Amino acid sequence: MKPYVPDKLPLKNIDWAKHVSAIGQAHNVLGVYDGMLQSIVNPILFLSPLTTREAVLSSQMEGIKATLDDVLSYDADPSETIEESKYEDIMEVISYRNTLVYATKQLKTHPLSLDFIKELHAILLDSVRGQSKSPGEFRTRQNYIGRPGSSIREAIFIPPSPANVMPSLDSLEEYIHFDEKDILVQMAIIKAQFQYIHPFLDGNGRISRLLIPLFLFAKKSLSSPMFFLSPYLESNREAYHRNLQAVPEKKDWDAWISFFLQAVIKQAESSISTIRDIQLLYEKVKVKIPKITNSSFAMNATDALFAAPVLTNASFMANTGISKHSAIRIINRLNEYGLLDELREPKGRRAAIYQFKELCEIIK
């Protein structure tokens, strides 16, 4: 198998008529989703658990085993002693989340460029395992995709040769700023082309999935970069890889574009349902918590629970700015009334961990 030579962009062989219906449907449902985002005062904070879920799922697609519970519990109590392999997995997920948070802030004033993508990659690989994978640098040696332990002769896919990496990336960067007939089809092509180029020694899949909300936000198709495809891609992993491979194997871009548009439709519908459930829960809880706690800090407490639904007394105090005495009293009251569940009992210096179960069930 020879190194793959990426198709020149923009593509000349797209069957646009085949995608008209899906394009229209995808834009409609994405528009409804974005309308919901705009109705939220601070979507990045309010939906931060969904950002963590995205970081977990996108990382799991690369073999990282940390779960959402693992990461949320670590957020609540970073001092807890955990085994090294689990800790490294959690750090990988947190690096992904940090990359998304950084990108969200920077995109307001910076264009989506190759230099910007390198910055994101450096943050993504800012972990113990990533230090040896040239973080923030495009590769200068041949890589390949295959089963663990396999040689390049047994590769499933061999990305472009090192000499062809920068020309392919320069072409992709031009295409990012090209006025394509449709933005969602353009996004499908960008996501796939980046993955085919495989410009980094590690983290290519995660960066390619990260590009989806960033591109849509940069093109003003989303009011905030809070649209994540990983839940759909993870639950349809076989079809995802099959259609992604349809281009290098059969030059079938239309199969990939059709799959991607369906992914946008289904994930947008699912995200609408999730956000609606979160909003309904918020409306219920913001009335309930003041009655339970009889505290002037009730709204601070409510917002903190939605931003960080797994907590300790210390993390709750840090997220709300509430004094220790008031924070403990509020948490105890919420626990007594069943709004919080105790995930871990206190023991010695080890703090109790609580879970806002209704929200966690929605997110999962």
C-alpha cells in the first residue's frame, strides 16, 4: 500500500442533487438547535457538562478509557488518589476539554488557520502521554493506521508522505476559507480531508472532530461552538469508519457526505431534546432550591449545580463563592431532600462526593 494522495479541493465530482433534501433538513434542525443555544444566557457555562461528555466520548473513540463519572469526580476532588493509568486517561480527556475551551475564546478574534490548529494540538497533547508525540508540530515522518502492534506492511491506511503533508494542508486551509455551495457539505469534506492527511503523530481524530463546531462557529452557522458529533459517531462507529474509508478506497465522497449530513441531523435532534430536558429541569429546580434551602444564595447554588453536577463541599464553595458554613448547610439540605445523592461517604480527610443525579442522567 502506497501513501494516500488527497484529492484536490474544491472537489469537482460531488453529486449535489443527491444531497439537496438532507442539506435542507440538516440546516433546518441545526437552526432550531442554535435558536435554543441563543435562548440560554451563558451556554458555554450552562452546558459545560456536555462539553465534558464530548471530551470523554471523542477520547474514548481513540481508546482512552476514562468515563464521564471518572472525569466529573476528578473535577470535584482532584486530590483523590487514583491508579496511574486511570489518572493519565482522565488527563487526556481534560486536555481535550481545555483545548475546546481555549479554542472557543480565541476564535472570537483569531481565524481558523493552520497555526491555530497547531496551537490546539499543543494543548490537546499537554499530558504525560502526549509529550513524545511532537505536540503542536506537523509530522515529518511517515505514519500509518493499523491494528495495535501491526507494521506498516499490515496497515489499513497510509496517510500522505511527509513531503506531501504541507502542500495538502495548505490546500485544506485555502478550502476552509473558500465559499463552497453549502457549509455543511464543506464541513464534511474538511473533517474527512484533515483525517486523511493525518498531519500529527497523535490526536488527528480528536482534532478533526473538534474542527466541526469550530468551523461552524467561525462561519457564523452557530452562535457558539457547542455542537458535538461524537455521541452519534461513537454510537455508529462501524458506519462512521466504513463511510470515512469510502473515499480512499472507492473515491466515493458522496457516501461520506450523506453519512455526515445524517449525523448532523440525528445529533442535532438529540441535542435539542437534551437541552430541552436540561432547561425544564432548571426551571423546576430554580423554584425548588430556594424553598429547600431558604437561602439568599439559592440561585448561585442552582447555577453551580448545572455547571458542575458532581461536587464536594470544597468544589461547591469554589464554584459559588459561598462561605463554608453556608455551602455545607445548602448541600446538607439538598442531600436531605433527595436533590443530591451521596456518591462517596466522607472518610478521614477524604471528602464526601455528591451527585446532582437528575442532571447526570440527562447528560449520560
